[in-house]
Amino acid sequence: MALRHARGAEEEIKARAQARIEEISALPVYRGRSVPLLTDLYQLTMMYGHFRAGKHRQRVVFDLFYRANPCGNGFVIAAGLEQVVWYLYHLRFGPEEIAYLRSLRQFPEDFLTWLAEFRFTGDLYAVPEGTVVFPNEPILRFEGPLAEVQLVESAVLTFINHQSLIATKARRIVEAARSDPRHPDAPVLEMGLRRAQNMDAAVFGARAAYIAGCAGTSNLLAGQSFGIPVVGTQGHSWIQSFPSEIDAFRAYADAFPDATTLLVDTYDVLRSGIPNAITVAKELEARGYRLRAVRIDSGDLAYLSKRARAMLDAAGLSYVGIIASSDLDERTIRDLILQGAEINAWGVGTHLITSYDCPALGGVFKLAAKEEDGVLQPCIKVSENAAKVTNPGKKKVLRLYVDGQASADLIALDDEPDLNPAEPLELFDPVHTYKRKVIQDYQVEPLLVPVFLGGQLVYELPDIAAIRRRVEESLAKFSSEVRRPINPHIYHVDLSLPLWELKQRLLHQMRPVRPQT
Amino acid sequence: MALRHARGAEEEIKARAQARIEEISALPVYRGRSVPLLTDLYQLTMMYGHFRAGKHRQRVVFDLFYRANPCGNGFVIAAGLEQVVWYLYHLRFGPEEIAYLRSLRQFPEDFLTWLAEFRFTGDLYAVPEGTVVFPNEPILRFEGPLAEVQLVESAVLTFINHQSLIATKARRIVEAARSDPRHPDAPVLEMGLRRAQNMDAAVFGARAAYIAGCAGTSNLLAGQSFGIPVVGTQGHSWIQSFPSEIDAFRAYADAFPDATTLLVDTYDVLRSGIPNAITVAKELEARGYRLRAVRIDSGDLAYLSKRARAMLDAAGLSYVGIIASSDLDERTIRDLILQGAEINAWGVGTHLITSYDCPALGGVFKLAAKEEDGVLQPCIKVSENAAKVTNPGKKKVLRLYVDGQASADLIALDDEPDLNPAEPLELFDPVHTYKRKVIQDYQVEPLLVPVFLGGQLVYELPDIAAIRRRVEESLAKFSSEVRRPINPHIYHVDLSLPLWELKQRLLHQMRPVRPQT
């Protein structure tokens, strides 16, 4: 898996990667942000402790992974790596940060002097954004000096936890919208800015939603920063600010004759909004334009959309779409579809942008190996709770495809020899080991790719369109049973035999210091 | 309520207010942020529509309020005004933002030229941060040109919704901690960075938590930005990175002899962690120091804390505190207290920083009045859902105290004459009008204070310590029945008779345009 390139090719890769991160760093949402102190105090106290004990340069491996899928989903869409790269690339302690740390009176000058010279010099391997991942799989794998890897834990977790959570929640909603047999292409539009947990949650949340398959966002800063299509027309206050609904509709259609959606629920959808929209649509037709859609933002969306559809069709306006919004999530959307609602696009706010029913992803960052006498030794974290025992050692993650379909993921030690897909491979459940299956003639995709090597960025961050495509391509290789939103099939994530044996050995060797009580 | 000062005094207020916002704008979390496009596209399309119709300068009044308390609480703690002031003070469209809007091909040049000159020129009255507020009370009241007030809706809602939500959730947790009769001063420490919905949620969430009564945060950027005390010691990886637990404890105590808390649950709390902590505490005593605390981060916190307390006490270490952390929220804290857990400080993460069980506050921004023929005319928004009918007109909010206790809030029209507390005042429930009470000899506190007048900042933003005091002082005037976390007493928020009569008149006059079907 080592990167083998001619020296010139390596330099070219670095140059392209660097040009790309400089471009990204100039985006409004990243530019000028001060983040070296976006960390927990205990990372700094531990760094200083290691520094003082002369252990800060000890080489360690840490894995970032999560233990349980959020929202009852069967997988997570990995997202947030761009933010991680941006953070690591710019991570420096300037005079202002050093002065603040000095003011805490916990850190001596020799440590602060060392900190002022701090650069990230480690390796980072990561799963590309937009990849489908599963519990316990390393999504990011850091290797480097203990003090460096320790410092970055908090911010890196924040970025990956947030964007992966929102991408996953958004995908649940997108899948719900696509389950409509009558309108399988109905787009989901992200409209949650005002209910987001502050600015970054709105902007990076809109990014994650777009990655996951939303068609656009109402958030202009997200549109500007990431090139996401922006959507939106008018709110109730527009309608209210005119003497009558038809005046408001006409004024809007005059301003945007080729991009008009009319909000029809301010007074009465069926007795006022739709009849007025039909009048304005006919006026637009007479001028050579077409009304794009009507939006229903309250009330019984199933009933109202069906009646509105019938009225529009009867008026010869079958081309006018119906957009629904009003506290929607994947459950209400699926239910509306089952009721035969006639919805051509879904505007989703609060539930998507906060992942309302599951607003945190529990990603963790755990020590997997540490250098002793020049050799990386695997580490394990035991726990009373068996699900919390970590997988030891420096690891790789392999996705195994049979006939183009993802069949299982295999977590293996990084230095295990490459698999030979011509030979049968026996996979077994790491807990219930009697559950076995044998595959052959499979394809192997290593999920972790090099991002930083020796502190040098070697990964050219993809653009958002490529990440979005990766989500679709990645998901297309999983069965609908894994993808379904409720009680999904549990996808196999197995351990290689060498990793499983190592884990068992360490578990049984583990002898915590116990006084004789 | 008009501000009456000699001209010199007015200028001095403005100068102080301006100096203060400049100081705040230099903080790391605010500095250099690009936010003019932190809005929904439809705000811009409506602005252009109004501009095109020549209505963009029409004077309007908008109220920001919420309809239902979050998390089953009986009130909300208003927070986020500092962010609103910062946003309005700096709101400009630069060449980059104009270029982006031009690229959308929806806006003609005359509008973009006008937008480049955009400044907020309106009035803002607001409830100071840290004030207890209730459903339907205007927390912010904007008055100004339609296009300006429209634009700011999205960002202002984001700031107020997020910070008020987290302050309210944090207060629930702080109140739970204070309900321990054995440890009524046990502080709550905010430790949620890694599970926050990205950077701003972490930093402004830590601010809101501190306002609401948390004693500190683990988040250094929040500490640096807002002067919040920072807390933290070591994580499990520190313990794991040493050959044994006692080595790890000793190394930490050597590095921070006067500020050591030891994490005791890596191997076994009672058989390893506490005995080792006792050893290290005795070693510290021999050097003239005192171990500050132990932290238990997993397992049965009730059982473990009681046993740990007994072991520490038996070793003569009754001064060593016990800090608990592990997926805590107000429910688990109250339950642990009922079980007699011996906890001296509570570390709270995910549930606080995301407001896990209620992750969005539904603040809205509604038209209350608009100028017609030079006069402000009250507006009402009707709805099938009676709870969503708005209160019309430009309003004030008065808190009425009897014997120093908050007795009721009164929403009144802004131009109603001042109340005369020497005379009896009859209050009545705005829905069930037979429910009446009469008060006399009461004190009146107007909750809305001027923040911007004619686009000029006239409000000197308080420091965070003053906001924090306001929370305590504000809450101390409410009964424990209003403050309790479950099934709280519904505090009276009544309408003045003139406002109630206006609302009834407008409701009955309301004749939506309805074709004869």
C-alpha cells in the first residue's frame, strides 16, 4: 500500500494538493478563521505532560471510528475530511494563542516555545468523503508524534462527527423522497439555516446535505462557498406585505417571470392560493413564460397536494410543480408518499440541519499502537462493555465486492500481505465466530488513502461534485436491504484472522494492576 | 419609553457602545468572518421584488419570538444578542458577494448597485441577554425599511435560536446539579466540543452554557474568546500511553502538582483507579500539595462514586472531589442525586452542547406592522392553528413584580400610556378570558431596550459576567414551580386590553380573498 512514485510524480502530486487546499482556504467560510485553540484544555495538559516526560515524540497510531449507526440507519456517509485537511494544513500557534495559554499559568515557557514551533508532521490516512462506512471501521488513521496526534483529536472529531451525521441524515431523507414511484426524481432542498446550531452548522451542514444527494440549499453562504445550487422564492411576509395575495403573486412573477414559485398557503390553499396561482400562471403563459411551481408550507400536505394537483391539471397546468415544506423528515415524507401525495420537490429544514432525532454522531479517537524500542506495538482498550473494546494495531480497511456488489468489509492489520482474490477467503463474524462464509473471485477496494505523509499534504481534495458522485456510486453497490431506513440488514464488517488472533491474545494478556483486596 | 438624553450624553453612549463592539469584533471567534451571505436566497429575491415594486423603503415592524418552550421547560433564557449586534454592525455587501449574486443571474444591476450601498439603518429593541422569556413575547423587535428587516431575518434567527436553546438546556442541567442537598454547589462543566454541530456550535454553545450558569468549559477557543474559565485534565489515552496506571498518575501529578484531577476508570475504578489515586494523593501531600479530584467517566456512577467516596474518606482524603462524566443530562443527574451519588462536579458533553432531546428552538420572525400613508398599521397573520395567530402592532413587554416576585408579563402596544402601579390592574388570560386576577402596588420592568436607533448602535454590550449575573437575578424572581424541569407551572403572559381588543378586531375583519366556489 506504500505510495510508489517517481520523485517527480510525487512532487507534482504535492504541488496539486497544495494548490487545491490554498484554493479551498480562500473560500469565505474558511478564510481567516482562527482555530488552533479549537481543542479541549486536556489535550494541551496531556501534551505538556508528555513533553515534560520526554514522550511527546513517541510515535503512535490513533483511529477515528464510531460504534453505532445514528438514526437507526444501516451505515454512515463519511464527510468532513476537507475541513480536517484545512485544519491540519494551517495548524500553528501564533503569538495571540501562546499569550492566552501563558495566561492560564499552567504551562512553562519551554513548552510554550516548543508549541510556537508546532507543525503537524504526521501521517494521515482517511476514507475519502462520500464513502459509505460502518461501525468500528477506522475512517481516519493518524500516525505521528504523540503530542501532535493528541492535540488534533477534538477538532478532527468535531468536523467528522458533524458532517458525517448530517450527510447520513440527509441521505435518509433523500432515499425517502426517491421512494415515490410517481415522482422518483423529486429533489430534496435543504432550507434549515434559521434552525441550525449556529453559522458553521448551517454552512457545513448544507455542504454535507448536498454531498448526500440534496439538490440545493437556501443558504447563500453555503452556495457561495461550495458551489451548491441555491433555491428559494418568497415567504409569508412577502404575501402579507401586499394588499392582496394576487397582488403579491403578480409582483413576484413580474420580478422573476422565468423563475417563479408561488407560496399558496398564506390565506387558504384551495380557495385562494391555487386559484390565484392559476390566474398568474395564465398571465405568465400569455407573456411566453411558465409558472414553475407552487409551494405548500402548512396544513394537510397529502390532501392539499392532491387537490391542488387536480386543480392545476384541470386548468391545463400539469407542468406546474408542487413543492412541500413544513417540518418534514424521512418519516413524514414516506408517509405522505404512501398517502398518494402529489409532491414534486421537498423542502426540508429543522429535521435535516440538526439531525433532529439523533443530533450527534459518537465518533471516537482511540490509541491503536505506540512505538516501543523502535517498533510499533499494538494497544487495546478494554472495557466492561464488550462493544467498547477497541481493535488493536495499525489497520487497513478493505471492501470486498462479489459480482460488483459489496459483500463484506474486512479490517486487517496494515502489514498483512495483499489478499489473493483467486483463492477462497473465509470470513467470520468476530463475535459469533461460527457464522462463516467463503468468497472467491472478489474485488478488493482499500478504503483508506494517504492524505498527509510526514506532514506533507499528498491528497488532492476532490470537488464537491466528485464527492456527491462517490456517494451515489458507493451506495449503488449495496443491497436495498442494507440501505433501507428501518431495521436495515447488518452489513458484515469482519476482522482478518491475524487481527482477530491479536485481539484475543491481547485481551487475555491484559492484566490490570489490581491490589489484593 | 423614548430615549431622552442631552445630546452630549447620547454621543457618549454611542461612543462607548461602538468601542465595545469594536473590541468584541476583534475576538478570535468573530474576527474576519464573512457573513453578509449568511441568509436564505428568498430574502434576496423578496428584497429585489420590493425594490422593483418601489416598496423596499416601506417602514415595517417585525417581532422575533418563539411559540413553545423547548425540552418541556417553563421558560427560555434569551441569548445571542451579542452575535446579532456584531452581524448588524458589520453588515455590508463587498465586491465578492456582489459578484456571487450577479453569477446567479436573477438580479439586475440597479439592484446590485443599491445592495453594494446597503447599511442597516433601522431600529432594534431587544431583551438583554440572560433574561428569562416566555412564548409569544417579542425577544427582538425590528423597525425599519422593509428590505433591510427582511434581509436580516435568517441570520438573526440562527443566532438567537441557537444560543437561547443551549442556554436553556444548560440551565436545566445546572438546576439539576444544584438540586443535590449534599452538594448544592457542585458545578457543571461544559465538555461537548467533539460532539458539537461544528465549530460555532461548540464555541457559542460554550458561551451560552456559561451564561446559563455552567462553571467552565473544556473548549480553549471559547475560553480565549469569551474569558470563560477552562477546565480539563487527562483522557484515557494518557493513562494508556504509560506502562501502568500509577506511572500515568504520577507523571501527571509531577507536571501539575497543584491542579491534578486523575481519571480513575481506565482499568477498574475501585480495584485500581482509586487505590492508585490514594497513593498519589499521599505522595502529593508529602510534597505539600493536595490532589484536587478524581474523575469517573464510565460505569455505574451512583455505586462507584459512593464506594470511591468511602475509600477516599477512609484514607483521610475527604478533600479530594469526585467528578462524574459519561453521557449525562439533567435526567441522569437528578436520578444519580436521588440515588445518593457522591458527586462534587458534573462534566456534561453531548446532551448539553447539542440540546440532544430538543435540538432546535423554533423562533420565528413575523410582520407586526407596516407603514401606510405615513402611519404604522398593525398586521396580523391568521392560521387554521389558533396558536399560530400573531399578536398585531408595535409592542412592548412589561414584567410585573409583586413583592419582588415576578407575577405576570404583559404584552402591550408600544404607545399605550405607562401603567400606574398605585391603581389596581386587571390581568386576564388572552384565550380563557374568564381567568382574571387583579394586582396593585406592583413594579414594572420593561424588557425591551433600545439597541440600534436609526442604524446607530446605542447599546453597550455587557460583558459575559454581567450576563451570567442577570440569569441568576432574573430567575431568582420566579417561583420554584415555574423553574422546575418537569411539568412547570405555566407563567402568565397576558395581553393588555387595548392589544387584545385590536387583535379581536383584526381577526374578525380579516377577509381573505375567496372566489365563490
